[in-house]
Amino acid sequence: MKIGIICYPTFGGSGVVATELGKELALNGHQVHFITYTQPIRLDFFNENLFYHEVDISSYPLFQYAPYESALAGKMVDVVKYEKLDLLHVHYAIPHATSAFLAKQILETEGIHIPVVTTLHGTDITVVGKDRTYKPVVTFSINKSDGVTAVSDDLRKDTFNTFKITNEIEVIPNFVDMSRFHKQEKDHFKKIICPNDEKLIVHISNFRRVKRIGDVITAFGKIRESIPSKLLLIGDGPERVKMEKLCRDLGLCDDIRFIGKLDVIEEVLSVADLFFMPSEKESFGLAALEAMACEVPVISTNAGGLPELNVNGVTGFMSEIGDVDDMVKNALHILSDENLATFKTNALKRAKEFDIKNIVPKYEAYYRKIIEKV
Ligand code: GMT
């Protein structure tokens, strides 16, 4: 198949999933055309089946805000026509599904039929989509897609509960590339971060409020009272400065490091003992899956789709949102010498169920179904 993939190309789960999907499809022999405003961050290898088309957003003095949706639709029209694509797969409803609908309509006037598949990732439904300005646009764009997928059953249900949806929604979960995300020998790295053999706790996110990083820091302060440990906070975003202040206020700076955005997260995860994801909303929790693939158990909330990934008492534990004391109790249980190895083994076993090799064929089958239908 010849597939166009549209996504947010910078850091963020939806862009990561879209890029990894495109890479795997290319390895499986499909021709994949990324249509984005900059090179996707994980589009880091060369394959004869991979193409990248940049959306140029021309500026004009009249535009206070450049019309990205129109530029994207125009680029989609161009690529579909000249590369003879079979299908457009847009990731994140806003504005990608909307631009795809416009592109589809324009192409129809030239007798070209292009099926559009929209994948809902989370905040496009649970945060942005619920904003009353965007809600009618999100509803319309989902209903006008030829196929719709959601990354968890919870997100699917939330979409039906929030919008007047007339379309079917298929659940295809996030996945992990086990050839990249697996435990590697990085003992020298562990020695640098944890010179006295402390336990290593890791959190990775885009540092937005919904991630509740304050809970990670507060819980860490209490865990550290019982077990010598260090905390690595990876990523960057609007909450970072506030979180640095919280570390200072709690006197934890000696044991917490903010290391900003990092590409080789699998190297850090290889030496981690516990991953924290205390999110208020989380449609799937890709970062937790990547941690599990590196044999790292997870302390999470039971928000959104997290119960579909983290098996309570087996691969880690789940707590109510904001229940820091419960998280601390569970973390101490996992980190104890008698339990840690079992939780690590279980985390890896569970992650294997989401191996990219098992999940990408679901997308391929779904594309075929939609192409035949349209
Ligand atoms: O986690 C984020 O805030 C980034 C966001 C995105 O859209 O880039 O991630 C969402 O999509 C990921 C991939 O499908 C999911 O694994 C994340 O759980 C989801 N984030 C939220 O629902 C908050």
C-alpha cells in the first residue's frame, strides 16, 4: 500500500506512535509518506520506502496566525495526487482529521477517492476536544473519517460519551519496538547516577499539568526516607520550573536530576528500578510501556487506559489520582529486595504483548478493510 501519515512531528506520544508505525510499515514493504511541518523526531533511519514531505506555511502580513490547516490540506492534496496514495492516516483529531476531510473533498472534485483513517490518541479527546470551541469540529471530523481507531478501550468509550459519534471506533493499542526497548548493560551509567547502589526511579513526560509531576516528587521524598534512592525526571514542558522549585522547597535537590529531553531513553530505562506515571489523564501510557519493555515495573494511577496496560500487583500498582501515600506504600513493596526481580520479569512479559510485530499487522488489516469499504 501507499500510505500518507500525518502527525505532530516533535516530542509527544502520538507523533512517536505515528512515526514508529510508519517505519515498521516501510520495513513491511509499504510505501510511507510522512506529511508534517518538520522532520518527525523518530524518523531517524533511511529506508527506500520512506518519504518525507514538508508542509510549507507561507507567511503574509495579513495573517496574525498562519492558516496551518489549509497549508496541510493543500499539501495532502498534492502528495495524494502525485504519489498516488491509497490511504491517509492522520494521528490526533485536531487539526489533522479536519484538514484530511478538506483534502478529501478537494480531491473528490477531481474524481480521486482517498480513504482517511483517524487515530485518536488521548488529549485530542480528553482535553482539547472537550473545549467548546473545538468540540463541534472534532465531532464532525471523526464522523467524516472513513475509519477511526483509538489507542485504548477507555478512550473509545470516552469518545462515545463526549461526542455524538455516528462512526465505529476500533481499538488498536500502542506498541513498543522491543529491538530498541530492552534492558541493556549500562552498569557504568548506573554507577554515575547511583554511586552508593541507590534504587533508581524514573519519570518521563512532556511536563504538563495532567502528568502530576508534583506527585512524583512528593512520593519520592517519602520513598527516600525508607530506601536510599535517586529520581531522574526526563522531558521538558510548562511545569518544569515549578517542579524545580518544589524540589528545592522539599530539600530533595541532591537526589533528583532534571535531564531535559533525551533521545536514548532506553539507556536510562535499562538501569531504572521503578517508573512513575501518576497522571490525571492517560489514554494509554506509551512511556510506561517503553519502561516495562526495559524490565521496569510501573507505579501509576488508574486513570484512562492505564488499567489496560499496568496489571495491578503484577507489573506494578495503580492508585487513585493524587493518592501519594498509596503510591509510596506500593513503591516500597516493589523496591524491596524480595519483590523487585518478580515485578521486573512480569513487566517485561506484559510489554511483549504490545510488541510492534503483533500490533502493526492490526493497522495493516484495518487499512485493507477501509480501502475495500470506500
Ligand atoms: O502524553 C501526552 O501528553 C502526549 C500525548 C500525545 O498526544 O502526543 O500522548 C497521548 O498519546 C499517546 C500515544 O497514543 C498515549 O500513549 C498517551 O497516553 C496519550 N496521553 C494522554 O492521554 C495524556
